[in-house]
Amino acid sequence: MGCSAYIGNRCSVTGDGCMFLIPNSKACAETFGEGPDANMERCEECSHFYLEDNKRCCKREPLKFIESQLVKSKYIDEGVICCGAFSK
């Protein structure tokens, strides 16, 4: 499968060369969360998202582990793309 973001020898998403020998939009979305097949519902597009001191935060204060305890925290972990409660 090709990738519609790959034009010529450049990826229009990253502006660089493709990470795959044969451009693959689905693999790019699964591996890097980018490209035309990627889920675009990200925390940054949610009405609950905000930045505080350049840190990603959520008004809903999702649960997370801090010092081995499950607690509510406004900070969003690095690997989190979307909590599933996406709303524009």
C-alpha cells in the first residue's frame, strides 16, 4: 500500500524522507501516529486540553501512576495521544 503523504522523495507530514523502504500509510500511522491514516483526534485538539509551563494538561484530570499510586493528575503522560473522551 502506498502513502498519499509521500510525494516524490519527500513525506509531506515530516518534510523528510519516508521511514519505510516502500511508503506505507497504515504502517506509518501505527508506528509513528502520523500520515493520512493516523487518528487525528489528539489531546491537543480536545476542548479539555491546555498547556501549563509548556507541559500537556487535561481539565478532566485523568488517572495516572505517581510514585506507585493511582491518583488524579492534570498532567498528560508523554505517550498518550487521546484519552478517548475526545470533544472538539
